[in-house]
Amino acid sequence: MSRSVTFSAILALALVVSACAKEASDNPFDLTAGGQGEQPKTPDSLDDVVTTALDEVQRFWTETYPEVYGENFEPISGGFHPYGPDTEPLPCEAQSYDEIADNAFYCPQDDLIAWDEEQLIPQLAEEFGPFTLGIVMAHEFGHAIQARGENITVSIVAEMQADCYAGSWTKWIAEGNSDSFSVTENELDQSVAGMIAISDQKGSTADDPMAHGAGFDRIGAFQDGFEHGAGRCEKYDTDYANGDLPVVEIPFFREDEAISGGDMPLLDSGQDLGLLSLAEQNLNVFYGVIFDNIGVDWAPVNDLKVVDPARDEITCDGENLSGNELEFASGYCQDENVAVIDGEGLMPALYELGDFAVGAELARLWAQAAQLQLDVNTDNAKDASLQADCLTGIWADANFPLPPSGEETKLSQAVPADQVNVEF
């Protein structure tokens, strides 16, 4: 089973959306690209992690603020305040601990940053790693920057900009600018998972005054800052007003969407096609459009086989596979021209995350089919996997535009050629 199809730079294939053409060495998240050597170790004590992070974020902004806003940075005047059930009420929040537990925030009227050291800090560190605490502090510091630079009135834009600022600080740390704080690639992966975990619930609306953004919004903003720096983040308010800041937080349009959490059924029901059938149809249409644009015939994937490892045996690229060979497996079988996925273990686990997790895994299989049909191979499986992820993102974007007048977008809709941005 071709689970990791090898694949060279997509420019050699002439099947490329430009962003998918980067070599692995161009990865903006490559934390070793600067050749920094061994970086300082993040402190062991959680209190020290928070204190060190705040010091380093303030040092970052002392350097960066003049470049972005053209004037010197004014340090936080109200101080930094850990709180718990037994601490005195904060100057800006005459609320009980129960009302502000599990939280971190910036208080503009007193220019201070506060956080729950009793519950929030240990919980985040245990689930997502200590560097997540640094990102949380960098995010809250971002709100202090907003108070000094320009007042952003739309909540989701303010939160995304703070995430963007946190990303720019993280890149500054990754480049070796700190003598007492560092981040590894694994720590960054954990922290990104934490940002997704604390994003808004599905079905939230972008105009909610408490909106922080969907997971995609938050990670996209963080990556924006990481790749392009704080100067890019500063433009968020203007870009949003001009319609140039993507926000993907989509409300539920119907009651049944709210009941299902926005997830489509996986299987067909009567004349209503489920996600598996719709995705299979749509992906063949999508790659037909892509291949037409480059003058190559696309051979549609013949079938999507959903297997039960306890009962099924399949032939894939000349091999007979069954039992544990199929458990939590998915792949594309070139000889048979079929996609295969474990329907008893892998698919339900993905569906628990959301229907798009299933759709994205299927899209990766079709990307592998496209790679093999173009017959350009290399020994670098990592490049192959990243390129397939990139193509999956392009497929998602082609299906994503918000529907007009509250109508739902269906995967079965054909993808017009002018919606697929292909370069050669």
C-alpha cells in the first residue's frame, strides 16, 4: 500500500499551486534553519517559565515596537499579576476568583497582565507543554500593544492580531534571540495544539463580541506572524475593514447543523449522499480540473474501499493485506487504482475530530494518486507528505467559499477551473 508516495519538488511535476512548490528547506517553521546550534533550555519551574516569557516578550517589543509603530515602546505600567483563590482582587477586576478562574487577560484601564496561576498555568503546561505558557503571555502582551498602537474594535480581529503578534515573538525566540528561553519543533507542535483546543466552539459567529476565532483562524494568524513578522500583524485592522483578512469562523445556518455539530453523515442514506460518496465524486472532479489545466489526462480513482481489519482482506500493489496490516491504515493502491481506509478504527477516530478530518485524509489519498500518475518520484518521503498536505489545503480552499444567502456549500458541487489557482 502506497502510504508515503515519494515526490520531488512540485515544480518538476508541473502540477503546482505555487505555495506547494517549496522545497522542505523552505519550511518557515524549520527552527534549525538559522544554524543557531544548541539553544538555551526553557526553565523547569512554571513560575520561572511565565516570568521569563514576560521578560522576553517585553524585550522583543522594546526592539520591535519602534520598527512597527515608529516610536519607543512604553513598558507595562500596571505590572504582572498571578492570582488564585486566596489572592486579593485585582485592581481592574473586582470579581471573585470563580468568575475569572482558568483565564489570562490584559486589563487596559490599569495596563496590567494577569493570569490564574492556580489552575490555568499547570493545566496548560501539562496538556500542551510549558512553551504554551510563553505563547499565552505573548498573546496577552499583544493586547497591550493594541492599547498603545491603535484601538481595534472588532473582537475577533483583536484576538487574531494578538495571535499574530505571539507568532512573531515565537519566531524571534526560535531564531536564538533569547539567552534564557527557547523553543523546539516538538514544543511548537504542542503549543499549536493548545491554541486549537482553546479556540471558539463550532458554530460560533465572527461578530460575537467575545469571539476569539476558530482554530483555523488562530493558527493562521499565528503562522502569519511567525512567517512575516509583527509588521504584518499591525495591518490586520485595515485588512479586515477592506475584506482582505480571511476569517473562517462560520455560524450554523440550520437547526440540524447545530444538533450535529456541523458534521455531515459519513454514509449514504436513501437518496442523500454521505460525506464519503460526496468527497469521492468531488476529488475526482477537482483533480480533473487540475490535470486539464496542465494538459494531462486524469485517471479518476476507481473506488474508495472502506475496510474492516477484522474481516477484510485486500490486494494492494500486489500484496495481500489483512488484520493488523489494515488497522488505522489508509493509502492509495496504484495497481488497482483504489483508495483504502480503515473504517472501524481510523475513520471513526477522525470523525470524532470532525467530518473534515475524514475528508482531509481522503484528499491526501487522491493527492498521492495524482503524484503517482505524474510519475515523478524521489526518496524523500517527508517532501511527499508535505506536498500532499499542501494539495489537500488547495482542495479545501476550492470548496470553502461561504455560500450566498445562507445556503450551504456541498462537496458535490463541481470546482470551476477559474477557482483553482494553478501555476506552472
